[in-house]
Amino acid sequence: MAIQDRLGRPLGNLRVSVTDRCNLRCAYCMPERDYVWLPRRDILDFEEVGLLADVFGSLGIDRIRLTGGEPLVRQDLPTLVRTLAGKPWLRDLAMTTNGVLLEDHAAGLKAAGLHRVTVSLDTLRPDRFRELARFDELPRVLRGIEAAAAAGFAALKLDTVVIRGVNDDEIVALLERAKGWGAEARFIEYMDVGGATHWSREKVLSRQGILRAISDAYGPVEPIDEKSSAPAERFRLPDGTAFGVIASTTAPFCRACDRSRLTADGLWYLCLYAAQGLDLRKPLRAGASAEQLRALIAGAWTFRADRGAEERLGLRERSPLLPAADLQKDPHLEMHTRGG
């Protein structure tokens, strides 16, 4: 049985970052010119990730999502997927990617045992993609999505961070494109976390605004009634098409959150907004037993009372979470390091 924190939330979902590096520089995640990277010697190898995964599994984790940075820049990623997919306690293994390298890896990842893929897709316009991501990679991303659709994953989702005045006019077009691929579109409110140093309230299109844009195009949508700790609220179009909205900024779901994050160098964060994480790399490399690591993790989780997004919602004056100068001092504060 999963252990619970002080608010009764189980330890159920672990996001594992396999690298802090990324081959894009998206405006809502990595808008600055320069970044401090994690030392390569500190990056966990796949055996270490597997050992920690087993400890987490013994405490209730049954879902793992591989993240980055961009996870596909990590060499031999199918090797880790194969290792994790073989864990008898794991019922769901997913990955979030920007899609740039997915065309070459989709079939191999499916063969290795990856269950589900989520691809970030914020625009269908080449000029806008270059502006948002600072690289002209939209054609490769689209081919990557097509390869993922052809590979036959259990589920394919497309995540769009909606920014008012930037890409909010593409909500319907993105939803239609997702339908064509047999994918589920998810629209995410712009969050004031990590490297979002250009965030402002005015740039947030709320859940209500997203739903209004969709209803205006398709007619009334209906909520899908389901019990889930997933971050997205799911809705259905009149034709039966499902889509999701992740309203982390205006309607946080902290009290149902069972997610935590392991960075590529072994720091464990209990909340995306947390200022500090628990170092698991140091005791692991010092020879700590599985039981000792289990005690460290269990002790931290049972004391957990994090409600980062809810606390941010209550602020009268709300600005970006951290200035760029602070991020330069500690790369662990970056969302691309924590795995989003």
C-alpha cells in the first residue's frame, strides 16, 4: 500500500528526468540566453535509476514518466525503458518529449516497452514555432508525432502551453490536428514556475477561456466524470472527441497531487514549486542499502504538506517565481531540470 503524506496524498507517480539538456529553448521554459548545466559526473546511470525506482516501487509508486530536459537527447534511452518496463510493480511507463528526435526513436521505444507518449506541440505555424522555440524544428516534430501514431502506443497525447496573445488563436486548429493523429489534445495554462522568467498574469489564458474558445467552435462540451489523480480535467466534444485542460495556475489540484520528481542527478522534489529537494544520489553512491533509502524517502513523504500552486494562487502580487539571477545560482530551480 502506498504511503501517504500529511494531507492523505499517496506516493503514486514519479517523474524521472534523465537529462537537464534540451535541444529547444521554449519561451515559457528556457527564455534566457545562458544556462548552468548539471555536472556530467553527477548524472545517474541507468543502473542507479533502476535501483531507486525499485525503492520507490516498494513505497507505492506504480507509474513513472520519463522527462528531461528533452529525454531523447540521453543516449541509449531504450535501455532504461526496457529495464523499467520489466518491473513487475510498474503499471504505467510514459514519456514526455518535444518530438524533435521522436521520428527516429518511436518504434524502438515501443519495442522496448514504453506504454504512452506525450509530445509538446504549441503551434502549427513554422514562423511561430521559431519564435517560441528558437529553432526551426516544426517539420521534425510533426514527423515525430506521425511516427508515434504509427508505432501504436497505448496512448498519444499532445500538450500545448497556451499563452494569451501568442498561440491562443490556434486552440481549435491544434485540437483538429490531434484528432487527425488519433491523439488527445491537452491545453495547459501558462505557469509561473522555474524558468518562466517572462511570465505575467496577463499572458495566462484561463481554463474558462480555453473552454470558451472550444465551445464557440464546436458547441457545448461536457466534462468526463472519472476518478483520477492526473493533472488534466477531461472533456468531450459533441462528436465524442476527448481533450484535456490542465489549470495549474488558476485552479490548482494540489490536494489530489500524488506526483514527485527525481532530477537527472538524483535530487528528489516533492513539489514543482519546492525550493529544495532531497539528495538521494549521495547516499546511493555512498553505499546506502535499499532499506536505508526507503526510510529516507518515506520520512520525507509522510512529512509532506506542499501546496505550491495553491499558495501561489493566493498571492495578491504575483510575478515570476524566481528571477534569472537566482536560477543561474542553482540549476535545480529550473523546470527543465525538474522534469516539468
